[in-house]
Amino acid sequence: MSLSRRQFVKGAMLAGAAAASPFYINKALAATKELRIYAWAGYITEDMLADFKAKTGINATFTPYGTNDELMNSLRATDGTGFDIIMPTVDRVPGYVDFDLVQPLDTSRVKWDGCLDSAMSGSEVGGVVDGKRYFAPSDWGTEAISYHTEYAKVDPKNLSYGDLWNPEHNGGVAVRGHSALVGIGLWLEQQGKLPHPLLDSYKNEKAMRANFDVILKTAVEHKGMIAQFWSTENEAQGAFRTNGAIIGQTWDSTAFNLKKEGEPIAYRAPKEGALAWMEGFVIPKNANNVDAVYEFINWYYTPEAGAMFVKSTGYNSTSKGADALLPEATKKFFQESYTEQDLKNLWWWPIQEPWYVALRNEYQDRYLSA
């Protein structure tokens, strides 16, 4: 999968006129049933829910989750019942299809002209399974290096995942277990120290175990340098606020929110490539209010709704025209975080099939308990 901010911006500019078209209300669907949204913590604000209701007449409630695994486990426990719309990352969608937890979209009911063309093409790997589209792209972001500009010892122009483990950062590192292993893997791969290309880890168990045995050994050797492991956005921010972290491998939103509060935190992509992901709207198998789901997706694919999402999260919306409505501080954060070369060098998460996720969690558990 290949996708860059430059492609997003180019798509948005080409579609400027379409983005300005008015939002049409489908009154027949208004306010008959409540829309139940299950999405990442911090993604849906009260202002967004109020705007959605004002424009459609539909009441919506929001329940947050913190990880992809939490989302998957919740849906498996209820056999795809309990919510009308979810927001997984695109690399996890085939797993939901394998477990028969989601339903394909009726693509004729989505106003795709409000979604960036590059997001549509970029989400075909994972979002389209057996010729059926399950995924309406909503946003994308990265996981890279956040660091304290006064205390971290780094060269912003020559960052590496290996910089996390500089002796000067002892006791001040914050990472997420499973993605830290991937960051270490990219660092080792660039030095020629993995037995197979890292991407082969996602293709078969033999290559995965061979690579991750090497990765885990290096990770455990440096584990004593860690101030805090994180698994949710709040935990990642807390590591810097209160638990002594001065550098970490975090989501872009972590640095964005800390910087917004006045903390001296910068965010940069390492030379091995920032870990990039895309999220989107998916309908659970037993959704109770499918009509309202399509109203919500079409509401989101407007510049105003997309901009509200970006202001809340710091991530990048796939709604055409949203970027033109963003505050200058948000635009500046993006410009400072990525060079044009960084955007060309994004490392997109491969499809994570259930067998890989199980093994990944096994290695993560061994890392955390070592």
C-alpha cells in the first residue's frame, strides 16, 4: 500500500469544488433510532455529535476503546452485536471478515466524492476483501519519535529508532510493546542483522519467528531503559507528563496534544520510516441502525466534519477540503514533523492476519514479562 500526505493534499486541491458542495439531509432517516458509535478514545467529540444531529436529526452515542485488540475482543465476545459503526485500522479488516464480524458496505449509499481519491486507492489493500469493500477511509497518521527538545540527545535530521536506546536516555524511554519490536526490527534490518526481510514476518510463521527471536533479544537487552510502556493515547501522554519520559516511539497525536499544552515536545520521522496507518468506518455484522451509519459517513465526508476531527485528534482526515479549514498551529505541526522525503518513506503497516496477531502478542508478552 502506498499513500502520502502529498497525494492527499493533491487530491484535495483537485477536488476543491466538489468539497464545497452542500450537505443534503435525508429526512426519512432522521431521529428514528440512535446511532451507536464505537471508536478510538478522543475521536468523537460532543461538538461533532451535536453537528451530526443538527444536520441529520439523528441522535448518536459514542463509546471509546483504546486499542485494536480491545475492539476485536469486544466484537468477538458479542458476535458483532452492540454497535452500529466501528473504526479499525485497515490492516486489521481482513481479520474481522475471517471471523464473520462485519458486513460489506453498500457502496452506492456512500458519497465517495467527499473522500480523497488517494485514500480510496490506498485502502484497497485490506479494505476490500474478495471484491467487496468493507472500509470507508476516515483518517491516517503515523507512529514515530517524540522527544523532549531540551533533554533528549538526538539529531533531528538523522533520527533512527535506534536513538531510543542511546545510553543518555536511560530510564526515560516510552514505547508500546508490539510496535517497539517493529521499530527495533526496522533498525536491525537497516544494519543487516535480521535473517529475513522484516516484511516477510507478515507472510509466514517461520520467517516471523526467526526475525522476532533476534528482535526480542535486542529489546530485552535494552528494557531497563524504559520509563513506561504505553498501550493507549492517555498512557503515552502520561509517560511524558508525569513519569519521566524524555523520548519515545508514539503516535503523532501524542506529541501534537503535548505540544498544544505548551510542553517542549517535538515529533519526527526516523530514517527507517515512520510507521503509517489508516483507519476507517466499518459496519458490524449485526448493526441495528445501518441507515444512520451511511448518514454518518456522508456527514463525515464534508470539509467541516473532517476539520472538526483533525482539531480533536491531530490526525489527518480523508475528507476533501478539511485541510483548508485547519488552524495554523495544526498545519505547522505537520510541516515540522515531516519532510517531503519522510512522506515518501512512510512504512505502511502490512495486513495483520489473525495468525500474525496471535504470534505478535506472544512476543509482546515475552517482552513485557522479561
